[in-house]
Amino acid sequence: MLKTLLSFLGLNRSANAMSDQIKTVDAATVMGWLKDGSAVIVDVREPHEHRAGHIPGATLVPLSRFDPARVPDATGKHLVFHCQSGRRCGPASARMAAGGYNGGIYRLNGGFAAWTAASGPIER
């Protein structure tokens, strides 16, 4: 699927290299990273979804107009992408990796829905 997505996006990076760089992570782990200040959270949902509730400190970079240059610097931290259910963060993660980002990229497994189910903190 990643190979098809890369082809669709016109990206040349190998699917194997990207799959090694992009991993899923559970809400409990992200909560720990937030607590110790070692995570940069990027919300790829649309603005109205973000306004309704988001992970504290998350930067909004909607998938509909995703630009890796708008993602905050995550040097030395965990770069975590999330959407509502965990699907939209896949293309955003692939674009980030294909755009030259060399660090680890994490997709929040289950997205914001999993975050709220795990009683993660929410800002409105």
C-alpha cells in the first residue's frame, strides 16, 4: 500500500526505507512522551476538527494542504502525526519522509479517537 501511495504522490523514496522510518505508536506511549517533553505532535485533521478538540500542544497541518515545511522542528524528539482514526496520518507521514525528513516518524494508532478512549488530555 505504501508503494502505491508513493507512486500516486510521485515520490521516489523506496517503500522499504520509509516503512522502517514510519512506525505506529499507542496513545499511552505518546502521553508519556508529552509528559516528559519529548514529543512534537502534528494534527493532520481539518481546522474544524482541531477546534473541536485536540491533543495539547498539537500543531495543525491539515492533510488537505500538507506541507512538510510547516511541521515544527522535531530534532531530538519524537515526531507524532495524528488524525481522527489513524488513516490520514499515513499519507502525511509518507510526504514528510519523502520530503527529506530523516528522523523517526510515528503515527498515533487509532488516531484522536484512540487518544480520547485512553483518556488522553484534550484542549479546546
